[in-house]
Amino acid sequence: MSQVAWIAADWGTSNLRVWGLGANGKVIETARSDQGMGKLTPDQYEGVLNGLVAGWTDGPTDVLICGMAGAKQGWKEAPYLSVPCAPAGADAVSVQTSGALNVRILPGLCQIDPPDVMRGEETQIAGFLASRPDFAGTICLPGTHSKWVQIADGQVRSFRTKMTGELFNLLSEQSVLRHGMSDDWDDGAFTDGLKQSHDALNALFTVRSTGLLDPSKAAGARSYLSGLLIGAELQGVDTAVPVVLIGDGKLSALYATVLEQFGATSEIVDGEGLVLEGLKAAYAELKG
Amino acid sequence: MSQVAWIAADWGTSNLRVWGLGANGKVIETARSDQGMGKLTPDQYEGVLNGLVAGWTDGPTDVLICGMAGAKQGWKEAPYLSVPCAPAGADAVSVQTSGALNVRILPGLCQIDPPDVMRGEETQIAGFLASRPDFAGTICLPGTHSKWVQIADGQVRSFRTKMTGELFNLLSEQSVLRHGMSDDWDDGAFTDGLKQSHDALNALFTVRSTGLLDPSKAAGARSYLSGLLIGAELQGVDTAVPVVLIGDGKLSALYATVLEQFGATSEIVDGEGLVLEGLKAAYAELKG
């Protein structure tokens, strides 16, 4: 059995992925677990990691981790790097362990004004820039907390977090707007929502009243709400620079359609694998 | 014991208030219950009402109801009146009962474009207009679903519902923003929120990141969020017309302060009692 040269880990709030890499950079071993940061106290991380990589190594081995394991409430805090800066590779924090694993955690990024933070996405961005070092423009990672990131000269220049996904889940599942919503998708209702999205907060209740006044439109409420919130997120997008969408294919495709309507051209990049590329780039930087 | 001449009821989603009125309009009896619309099927309303007013009357008696009892999922649907129209008194819907109560339910109001609805607030507005028939301007009823109502010539000309209160509750109790929030009020943080409220949706995540980057500001997160959302609600308020705030004293006072900062003068009217005044006005109209 081939021994891994080093170990990469993406340790998020809910889940954990680990890769064992050979000296040539190839993935030899992989493992995943649901022991995310949200379920662990600091003294439990080492045991979880040892359990996942048991048998991968027979001596001292480097481990490089990104994500919420480096949050204040994680394994050990890796203080945020302040933008503008390169997205990954600097100021990894060493963690004391009792075994042969030499663990380091990558910091997230912060911005002072307007105040903002990210942890984990910076490593995906580093993975993207590893193959596109000259990219300049906007990277958007749509999701629960969408990130909009301005890139130039290999650096994150600035970024904003939008709570679109979390707001959509709260409103569609727990607010008065949930009544009568169907799970079916309705393109027309989504477009109607987009049209009102310049004033989305004030238009939220129309999701409900539209269906009350015209029951034939109740089924489209979910798509309408989605249009309102995604449209609001995209207000003011800079259409003069290229936009790269990183993430889940279906959501990225929806964002791409809206961006086109807003006059911006975008390119979709599959997010799967970018974290590992980012960890590899950061590890090379740390070793260099 | 004096018998009541007629019965007024405010039957909301969560609660129910009933008044027994003498021929001179004075309140002789009162009762309240938590058997709101949300807990009842249509066949249960009559029993609840009979239980509350038992002994108040000894013959056929008019009952006039406002609120959610007239919703589609209530006792009997009282279809919305479309604005512009007077806020109450027209098109009450009769309900078949098995006893001596002659029950009618007042309709709510609707607006076709932008789509909007209200049920119950129109009766408070009618109560206000009963003593201020010449009022022209804006009435705001702040709350879970704030109503902004344009009044002229004794009519509701148009209105908008803003989900400010529900959004505040969802975000402060169930979103990622709840972390580290204190219950203490912080005037400075509220003002900071107001300053960002022109772009409230995009600024929501700063509620969280501000506290992460400067723990001394974490305690103010709740007030900051309140400033963001109330400020967003008040964007574009018409400062050229008088604003009357109807509702809970503390919330109304907060809105009055913000309206002043936005250049609008407002007057606070205690909402307690206005529903009954509105029911009286509507009853006089129906009998007239």
C-alpha cells in the first residue's frame, strides 16, 4: 500500500472531507464525515481526524485544513487575513497534536469596511486562480451566503456576502409566505419576481397577496420569491467585468440566466474539486 | 342585569375580543379568548362565540365581527373590498347560525396593483376616521406586517404591507445573525443600522461580521438589525403629508423617531380602543 505524502482537509460547519495525496500530487486516499465544526468541541478534532486517516501514513505527516475548523469556535482560531491579499497560502496556524500529524489551519479572509468575512470560499478561489492566475473580474459563489468577490493581480481586492439562500429558506419555510407554496418551478413567476427585485424588501408581502387575490398564481409563489431575492442580490452588479460563477450547477445556471438579463456575461465553473486545488496551491506556497 | 343591544367582536388569528354594547353605545360586557382563527374549523366558531356571550342577551341580537374570522380559512369568507373605498361598513357578510345571534362579518381590503391585502386593520382605520373624518395623509400601523395606508376623502386610497416585524423575528431568532445577539438596546447601533438601510438586504450579513471583527459591537447586533429593517421600511416615505402612527406605544415611538430623522412629522395615536370605535362606526353605517 502506498503511503500518502501529505493530507488535505476541508472542514466545514456540517461536513468534513479529507484527501491523502501522493508525492506527485495525485489523490491516493479519500474520506468524508459528518463531524463538522458545528458538532465538535476543540478536544474532539484530533480524534475525528485520526479515525479518518488511520493507516494512511506511518510517520510524521503534514495536514493542511481550510474552513470552519479555523473559526473562533473551531479547533484552533486561524485569525482572518485582511483583504486585499492573496486568497490562500499565508499565515497558516499550527495546531499542537499528540500524534504524528503536523496540522496547520488556513485563515479565512476579512474586510474592514464594509465589515465582511469568509472561511473556506477563499480556498475555492485559490483553486480557481491556480489554473487561471491572470483572471481579473468578479467571482460569485452563490448559495446560503453568496459571496461576491473582486479579483485583480491574483488577489482578493474586496468582497460582499449576501444572505440570499438563508433568507429564501426562512421565508419559504417559516414565514407567512410559506402558505400555498408549491415546489414546482414556474419560469414566468420567477421573471415577475425579478421585475420587482429593485424593491425586494417592500415587495415581499406581494408573494402572499398575489396568491390570495389570484389563486391561479399561488403555485408560482416560490419561484416569484426566488426571483425577488436573486434579483435583489444582483442589483448593481458590475456588467463591465467578467463574472465567474463557482458552485452547484443548477443554482449557477439560474444566476447565469439572470446575469444575462442584467446585461452581464458570465462563465460557470464547477466548484467540485476547487477546494482541493486550493489546498494544493496553499501547501505548495507553505512548502516553498 | 342590563341586556346588551348588540355585540362587537375583533376575531384575529390568535385571539378574540368581544364587547356587549348598550343602546347608548356604552360597553356593558367584555370578554376575550385565545380561540383565534388559527385554532378553529368553521363549525367551531358559533360555539366559541355562544360560550363567551352567554347571559348577555335574551333574544335575537346583532353581532358584528372584523378580522380573520372573515378570511377564506375562517368562519365564513367576507370577500375583500377593493380600494379606493371607505375602510369599513359596507358589504358585511351574514353567517347562518342555529341560535338567536344575527352574525355579520366585515370584509378586509384588497389592492390589485401592487397586490396587497389587509383584514382587521381597516377597522382600526375606520375607528380613527370616526373621530378625525377630515384626515388626509398617511396612516402607518407598525408591527409584524406593517401597513402603510394613504387616506383622503374618508377613503383608503392605496396601501402597502411591509414584513418588517416578521423578518426581524426570523432573522434575530433563527438565522446565522442570532449568534451573539444581546437583548439590550443600543441607540448607537440602531443609528448605524439606519445609515445602511438604503441597501438593507445586501447589508444584512454585516450584522454578523461586525460582531465577529469587533466583539465589542456584538451586543448591539439586535439594535443594528432593527435599524436596518425599520430604515428600509421607511425608505421613500412621503414627507410632504402628515403621518399618523397607530399601535403599540414603544414601537410607535421608535418609528416616530426614525420618521423625524427622515424629515417627516408624525403623530402617535394609541391603537387600543380603535377597533371598537371602528366596529361601532361600521354598525351605525349598516343600520343607517
